[in-house]
Amino acid sequence: MLAPVARLVLWDIDGTLLRGGGVARDVFDVAVTAVLGHHPGDHRIRMGGKTDPQIALEILAYAALEEAEATEHLPAVLAELERGLAAAADDLRAHGHVLPGVVEVLRALDGDPDVRSTVLTGNTEANAAVKVAAFELTPWLDLEIGAFGSDDRDRTALVPIALERARRLRGLRVGPDDVWVVGDTPRDLACARAGGVRCALVATGHAPLEELRATDADVVLEDLADVDAVVKLLTA
């Protein structure tokens, strides 16, 4: 028999829970350089809302690799990326920060037995673990039931993966109205809509508030600083 749960909250990481201070962008370039033997160039690729494999492929394309060759190099780039980010955890802490209200909201949700929080992120599973651990958020997130860029390079495929893990690993029973994706870009909204679940967008990433308000997200917030209101939204 599946255990009842009132809410499952799927948190994006970068721009929603924390900002990494540009460390991940630097690590991406180092990873691609290690694999290609030369710097990919000043690509200025926007990373928000994308999966790590998608970002890596876009950088490789900028470096003039054909699709087949880029795909062949992708596993090595991702392996270098994961090694590099793990080694840069201290830099993440030094240059990044947790966003307003995040700790208080996660703590409050963790105290509610009818709510489970995890991540839905374009980061690979290893990179997601490094980032949330660097800012001591791991205790409030059930990472085993999360969905990651290492599961599928197409972010819109990730909601069903998280729901299946929640059911299989935790016996959680949730319907579409019981699930929130919380993110900071229209790509997070597209992911939620593809999965048939609700979406709250927060303007703490690179997408401006006006752009987010122009979407059909269920809720758009400036940030998560009004902890009581955010907790009420996600649990009501």
C-alpha cells in the first residue's frame, strides 16, 4: 500500500536555491578544454534552465565540433565536469550564496510529515549533490528521489522520473495537483507543464521578473523571502 503524502516539491538548484558565483561556468570551460586540448572560446552560452549534457553539447558545437563528434566527447566532458566541480566545492562556498528564504522554507517543509522536498535540476546527479552539500542544504532534500540532467538531457522528461522514484523508493502517492516544480526560468515551467504539475517561478536567477510574469506559471515570486507565504503556497 502506498503511503499518502500531501505535497512533493521539486526544487531547481541554480538560481532558485543558490547562486554559484560563476564557478560552474568556469569548470565547464576547464572540462571542455581538458577533453579537446584547447579552450572552446568565448561562447557566452546561457546556462539557466538547461541540463549539463545540453550545455556541454552547445559549448562543443561552439567549438566547431560536428554533432556526432560532440556526442562522442560528451561522456568525457561530463566526467571532467564532475571531477572539477567536486574539487571546486570550496570555491562555490567562497563565491556563491544561498538565496533569500531558502533555508527557512526548506526547514519548514522538512518539519511537515506530509511534504517531501527533492530536486529537479539540469545538473548531473553528482554535480547536484556537490552544490547542495556546499551550502549545507542536503539534510532537507531527499536527493534519492530527485531527477537530474544525467537522467535525460531533455529537461522536459524529468518530472515523470522524479514521480516514479518517489513512488518506487518512498511509496509516495501524489497526483498532479500535489506536485510543485519551483524554478527560476521559463524552461522550468516548460518542464512542469510537460509533466502535468504545478509551477512556481522565482526571479532570483537570470530571468527578469517581467519575463517570468509574462508566462502562464501558477505563481511568480520576486524571491522566497516571505517564508510563511511560500510555505503556505506549497502546502495548501
